[in-house]
Amino acid sequence: MAKAFAETLGTILTPKKRLNLGCGYDYRPGYLNVDMHAFANPDLVADALDLAMLPSAAYEEIVAQDVLEHFHWRDTPRALYEWNRLLQKDGTLRLRTTYVVGLAKRFTKPPFQDIATQKLLVANLFSMQLMPGDYHLTAFSERLIRYYLWETGYAIDDIAVRDDWLFEIIAHKICEFYEDDLLSADLPFSCFVQKAYRRLLGREPDDAGYNHWLAKLTLGEIDRCGLIKSILLSPEREDRMAANCPHFDLIFD
């Protein structure tokens, strides 16, 4: 049974070079359509935060329309790092997500003052909340979305605002975090931990961190990809990236 499932999964996943994450009923031919709900009949039912069943650097394009705002704000980097893992170098990421500054301004404009429209604006901000997953848990200023994309290894090619409150962004992957030399099975765990620290944190591992991760790798409690993900999402790396955030030329804020 496990073999049959693996063969079926392989047949579904292998030919597609483009992903449509959180597809809902927006089923796109030529894409691997992914959604957390089976009733939408996606190709793959999965959580877009963790797509470990999909191969790294295998996709030339990822579409994530109206997806990012459904995650907890703390999971924004987690999602973008995971999608970075899936994209080929220079692969395209197409995002649509909530522009909170533009949406907030709508609440004060004369055309949006009747109660029905004000309720609609609240639904735009927090979603309809009719079923699991139908909640918006974050939103973005222009500065924040630019920061998150820079932090997780993308360069923005185009950024626009639709209907005053939706970012539409085209970006491409410029940083590779899951390099072959790190993931090579021939690299001893001790060297792997050292290289991961140097590359992702810019320093040598401290004794406590080194021994912690070496033990987890040796015992099989985590694999190499899992360790890279843990370091990418660590408070130390977040603090380091925030401290080195570049100046952004803002268009909308």
C-alpha cells in the first residue's frame, strides 16, 4: 500500500514545474495545485507552510495568491523560506496579499461609510471566518513585505497595489539556502553543523549549539534540511537580518 501511494504521489508531482499554492477553486492547468482543503479538488492536499514531500529547487514558478495573510505573522518567514527551498535559482514567486495601510485608509474615505461596506472591509482584513483556515492572521505594510522578501532570499521585480489594498508582487529567488554541498550525504555531521552556522549565522558554532545539533543529527531526531530550517527561523538569525535591513525606496507608504 505504501509503495502504491508513493508511486501515485510521484506521478502527480513529478511532471509539474509550477506550483499554485492555496489554490482553492483557482485550478490552473500545467501547475501542481495545492490546497489544505480536499473539497477544492487540488492535485495535492497539503499545508503550504510545510511541503516536505516536494523536492527542493524543482519549480520554476510559485503562485501564492491570497495565502500569506492566512498564516500567523510569526510564520511569514517560515512560509517564504519554504517556498524559496522549492524554487529553482532565479525562479519566480508571484504573491498577492493584504496591504494593511491601504485597507485602513478605506475605512475613512466617503465611498466606504455605509455599514455594509464597512463590514466588507472588516472581512477583507480578517476574512469571512466560515471554516478552518478562512482567517487572516497578518497583513503587511510596504516596508514589511519588502523586508520579509529580502530576508528570505528574493528580489522584487514588480510591486503594485490593486484596489487600494492588495499587494501584487513578482519576485525572483536570488539566495540558495539548501546548497548541495551542505546536503551532501558525504559531509560528516560535524562539518555540516560548522558550515551551516558559518553560512546562515556568519559565525562559528558555540559549544552548546554544536553539541545540541550534532546529537540530534546523530540520533536521527532531525535531518539536514530540518537543521537548516531551524537555523533560518532562529531568533538569532532574525535579529541579525533585522539589524542589517537595507534602505527600501517605498512607493506606496
